Amino acid sequence: MVGSKVLETYLKENLQDLKSRGLYNVIDPVEGPNGPVINIAGRELINLSSNNYLGLATHPRLIDACIEATKKYGAGAGAVRTINGTLDIHVKLEEKLAQFKHTEAAIAYQSGFNCNMAAISAVMDKNDAILSDELNHASIIDGCRLSKAKIIRYNHSDMDDLRAKAKEAKESGLYKKIMVITDGVFSMDGDIAKLPDILEIAEEFDLITYVDDAHGSGVLGNGAGTVKHFGLSDRVDFQIGTLSKAIGVVGGYVAGKKDLIDWLKVRSRPFLFSTAVTPGAVAACIEAIDMLMNSSELINQLWENGNYLKKGLKNLGFDIGESETPITPCIIGDEVSTQEFSKKLYEAGVYAKAIVFPTVPRGTGRVRNMPTAAHTKEMLDKALDIYEKVGKEMGII
Ligand SMILES: *Cc1c(COP(=O)(O)O)cnc(C)c1O
């Protein structure tokens, strides 16, 4: 096999370029469960990088539910949802999700990313426009592009800018439908979208509303998410969530009115053309949602741990940005120092990933900490000691 010379040159040059600028991400395989402490390359590290907010990924009740369903239904669902891959537990999961989100109905997908590929282009097309927060998640951006609608970016959480652009789009008469789309919680900074203001603007200019609450579900609104947190459950058209973060398994969903969900079941392409989520994953998700609907213990523990870590880092003198959720960035600045800081934390026993351009704007590189309900105070104290040592060593604090 010789292969394409053009491709070979393209890859060599671009990989080299990323590496020389400190932008090449190296993947470290985790040897065992992704819990509050992980093993990498034979070493034990305090894990501050997972999205496993509530520790549910390794919870015995989810593991048991997964095993039982796997024994009963098999390892795979066997087909796409619209042929005969819809098992009774897929339907049960969707009913639970609607209850959990306080909506008429819900539809589940294979991932949150997939969900944005599915839902946006099922209703928006080239005759439409989408107002999109400039810091929206990559899957929202790709989902918008796929729809071929005109994408109008507004400045991050800037309501004057959103209002002006909504007014201009509406008054231009160029578009049949206009949507406003936002993350519920912004994953790199941990700030919450200004949903009450967004809804007011949406109602004034007749916008379709779409909130992707991947980082808010299981965290805010007693678990139901950012929309519930603001008491807006009956006013948001699309409530997107993921089953891969706080819920601890894998999958994504849209919760909304019955007509919307019925439409998505016949028009969203990943639902029609990609195999249904495995029975084990579905059963584990149902178990997780049951747990959240019956107790706020894990959510309270998550917030307590988040506040503890934030206070600790702030007292040490780190710049932790403006987070309003357990997401705790530690902003370093330039890309190379950020990578170095993360590497030194790793060597000292803390796994906190560097997040740099293009995931965040250039010059705002950060180490992002994701405390979970499963961390103990001892683990957090140990992490803070390591932060202090490395921060002083590098002259950051
Ligand atoms: C993480 C994330 C997703 C992707 O969810 P997965 O279930 O991991 O595919 C989608 N949207 C937002 C806003 C996210 O933060």
C-alpha cells in the first residue's frame, strides 16, 4: 500500500505544525473505571477531568441494571429505531425523560452530539436563520451548518446584541423561521445562559427556542436542568440533554411538545439511519433518572464539592473565572504554559486536562476542573496541595 502522496504531505505538515505550537492533544488511556481516582500508565491520579458529575458512571445500581438488561435483551439493539430497533426499554426511557424534564414527550438518540446533528436540521432549512451564541458547543455549530440555515452569531450572553440581531433578522423578511440556540451551561467557563432574557426576546420576535443543557442536566434545577432552574419548562421549544455526563452512561435526547417529538421521529436522520443505543446503556440510564427523581443527595454532594474546590483554588490565588456551576476553570493564559501546568499537575498526581485554542479563544488557555459527587474531602485537599505546590513552582500564584 503506497497511498496518496498529497494526503501524506498534508498530514505530516499539519501534525508537525500543531505539535510545534503546543496544540497537539495526546490521549492517555485510563486503566480501569473513570471514577474520582483513576489509573494512567500504572499511576494513581486524582481525576478532575471527567463529566461524570454524580459518580453514576461507576455506580453499582447502574452496573446491575446494565448487566440485567444485557442478559435479557442482548448486547445490541439489532436495528435502527424506525425499523425494529425500538425495544420497550427505549420507550420507557423516553417516557421517563419527559417526566424528568416536565415536558409532554421526549426522543432519545445515540449521543448528545448526534442529537444536535438530528434535531436542528429536522426543522431548520435554507430559508431559515439561526441566532447562535458565539461560545456554543461544537455539536451545535455543526448541527446548524448541516441545516443550511443562515447562521447569525451573537456575542456571548450579550442580550443587547441578541435583541438587535433578532430584530434585524425578523424585520429583514428574509427568513421563514428564526431560531435562537444556546448552551444551558457553557462548558469551558461554567457560566449559565441568561434564559429568562433569551425567552423574552424570543417571544418578542417569534423565535423558536433551543437550549442544549448537556452540562446543566443532573446539576441544576434539582437535576432537571437549567430550564427548570429558571422555571421555564413550558416555554422552551427544544430542551436537549445528554445521557453521557451527569447521567453517567451514553446518549442524548430532546424533550418538548408531543408534535415536535413525533416530527423528530420521522425526520431526524440519526434516528432513522443509525442503530439504536444498546439495551444495557438504556437500562442504566433509566436507573440513573429514577435515582435523580427520588433523591437530591448526589446533586447536593456535587455542589458541596464544587464549592469546596472553588473556594480552595481561589484562596490559593488562582484565577477561576466566573463559573456559576461546579465546572471550575483555572485560567493560565498562553497555550504552552497551560499545557506545562497541566503536565506538572499530572506528574504530581492530579489529572486536570489543559483546554486551549481552538476549544477556547487564543490566550485563555485553562486547566479545567470537574469535581464530582464521588470525590472525598481528602481527595480534594490532596488536589489543592498539589495545585499550591505546582502553582508556586511555576510562579502562577
Ligand atoms: C458534551 C456536549 C454535547 C455532546 O454530548 P455527548 O453525549 O457526549 O455526545 C453536546 N452539547 C453540549 C453543549 C455538550 O457540552
